Amino acid sequence: MWVPSSAEVVPLRLRNTLSRRLEELHPENGTVRMYVCGPTVYDRFHIGNARPFLVFDALRRYLESRGLNVIYVQNITDIEDKIIARAAEEGRSPEEVAADYTEKYVEDCSALGIRPATHAPRATAYVAQMVEMIEQLVDQGHAYVVDGDVYFSVASFPEYGKLSGRTLEDLEAGARIAISDRKRDPLDFTLWKSSKPGEPHWPSPWGDGRPGWHTECVAMVRDILGDTADIHAGGYDLVFPHHENELAQAEALTGKPFARIWLHNGLLIVGGQRMGKSLGNFEYAHSVVERHGMEPVRYFYLSRDWRKPLDFSHAAVEEAGRAVQRVYGLLWEADRLEEGTPPDEDFIRTLSALETRYHASLEEDFNTAGALGILQEMVGETHRRSTGTTQPGDAQAAAALVRRLAEPLGLFQASPPATEGLTEELLGLLVELRGELRNQRLFPLADRIRDRLTELGVELRDGAQGTSWSVSRERDA
């Protein structure tokens, strides 16, 4: 069977949050060092939290499909104020809470088809590296100690604000910053917190305490990926202050770029309002997957511009599910066909042109929405050529290409589901009977057969050369 060849590999261009322009990704020795901010494990993550996990998983997989080695690091923040508060609510230790929700995080990622990271470091395992880094910042004059707390001095880093595009004057005037007499400047942020009674703590030169959130990622990136990562990614809400503060610490310490390319996805909104647990307008990711299935959720995210805000609704995910079913209709129909004549040469050229456009979409700022639109074009073009009854060679060639191109996006790899007692022979007989009823103009009876088969998850398509059928994706769910 003919399988289209891969398109020529060209440099991927990504819009860098730092430079505000498209830049080519040029990894050294074919290796991409990629860091994506992970969860704070005090609860299961909601469907808004899932967006960066899923989008950057797809980017990682696409890079690997193009022959690159990706060292993908995603941290686990397992000590933080929210974990301590949840532990107090539940009457458990912070360690127990973190361990429990770390396990659930792994389960929920798996349900979304998200592959495990190459490294998933836990913050508590890197406290020694954090203490050492903070000591160096103090020694270099970038940080100062006040009664067991350590603060980063923003004034010591003149480029502070370059990632978010804000000036120090704008930040001081407009940012919501906790005022403290202990700080030299309201913008200064905490690197080390002195311990409070009953809280987890570690020893340090400034007394027992724990690291600040902004320090954790810096220590893990530098320990695993080195002073400069190729890609540092997360949600848009992390640009300021989290990523801005990471960059300031790392670059003040080393004088080197902390990341070559910064990527940030748009936030999920509900009815025009940002989704968040504090607002009570969220839904847990695992609940949405249980309701709709993994692939409709992945398709919902990837069929939109990942940089822009995305309005979530169940109706939108259901629409994505119908788009998924349309593709599977072709794939599973091709699986049933016996291998016949090779595909038409004109059709091969059509598929090759579509494949080139597919890669061009992904290589221009990872335009997954455009890429999925092209996969739908492949399906539509195959049906148009068949005029209702797909030719074996064309259908199998198109199906093979769709599966191969969609694999890095985590889509369209499933086998045809069981029909729960509806054998192919019986389905063929029902379709034949319906055809005879239509020939006899007994349309009400023919429509009853079609409608009942639709209820059972079987889709019929009438064309000039007869009727074809496929099993709906929803039937498997």
C-alpha cells in the first residue's frame, strides 16, 4: 500500500514572548531542552490548567516526530502555601496531600493522552540546590536577608520587566504587591521564607525555612537543563510575576539567557471570565474527559489558536467530538476495505500537497488549528473523489497519511470499536434491505432503518455508487 513520504524538515518558528517576534528554533546537536511549569499538587487540576499541559505535550511530540531529541522537564511543586492550607483542612500532613495529588495528576494527564515528562522533579528534592543559589545571589548583591527571610533586590537587575514588557515605574504604580516594611522595594520578592510553627522547613544559613515559589523552577532548570533552556513554557498568567522573577534570578546569577524562547498559551475562560478555582467557575479535567472522551477534549484545544483566550463550553467540546467522528468515519471505513488498486496519481499529488501545507502550519508558530483543518480537508477530498463510495486505494492512502500526521498530536490512532453483536454481515444485510426499500419508494421504512442504525452508532452515507457505513466514535465511548 502506498504511504506518502514525509515533507522536508524546515526550522520551526515560534513567537517568543520575550522578543515579541517569530524566531527559529535552533537546538544544539539535535536536542531541544524544554521546561514547562507543572502543577502545585494541592488538588486535581481543572480543565483550564490542562491547556498548557496538553498544548506543550503536543509540541514536544511534534518536535520528536521531526527527528529531534526533546528533554522535556515538568516540575511538581510539592511544597507551597496552598498545600499547607489543604493539609490543615483535611487533617493530613503536607507530604501526604502532595503525594496523593501528585498521583492523581499523573492519572489525569494519562486520561488526556499526555505523555510523561522526561524528568518530573519535585521541588522538595532540590532544596539544597535552592539554598546554594540563594547564597550566591546574596553574595553577589542581588539578594538581602531580613530576620531569616531572603528577598531578591529588583533594583539590582536593571532589565527587570523585559519579559512582561513592563517598566519598573509601571510595575510600582499598577501591580498588586504586598507592602512590607521588611522590603527595600515593594517589587522585591521572596527567595526564602523563615519557618512558621507547624510548617515544613529545611535548614539554611539564615535559619530554618522553605524556598519561595519563584526560586524552585530556576534551581530545577539549571540542575537538569543547564544555565539556558531552549524553550520555557507555561500559561499566560505565569508571565508576571512568576516567569519574570525566574528570569531575573537566573540571569542576575549567570549573566546568560535563562531561555532562548519563552512560550505562553492563552487562558481558558467561561462566559468571558477567566476560569479559576477561586472564582468557583471551573470543572475538573478528569470529569470533562469522563463526559466527552479524551480525543474530543484534545481536538477542542488543538483546533483553536493556542495563544488566544479560549471560551470553554460542553457544546464546543461536543462539536469537536463530531469533527473527530468525521475523521474516524474515513479511517475505519478504510480499515474494512480489502486492499485493491493503488491510489490515483492525481490523488497522490493532492495528498502530498496537503501534507506540505500541514507541516507548514505547524512549523509557523505551531498552528495546530490550521493543521487540523488540513486533516479535515484530506477527509473531505477523499469523500469528494469517491462520490459516496470510497475507492480502496484512495481511502487507504488518505487514512495512512492522516494517522501518521495526527500521531504527534495524540489523535486518530484508535482501532475500530466492537459493534456489540452487530456483525459486518448483519450490517451489510440491513443496508441492502434499506436500499431495496428505497428502490420501492418505501421511504418511511427505509428511514426507520437509517435512524435506528444511527442510534446504535452506525453512520450511513448515500452516494451515486451506493451506500457506505461506518461505526460512530461515540459508540465506542
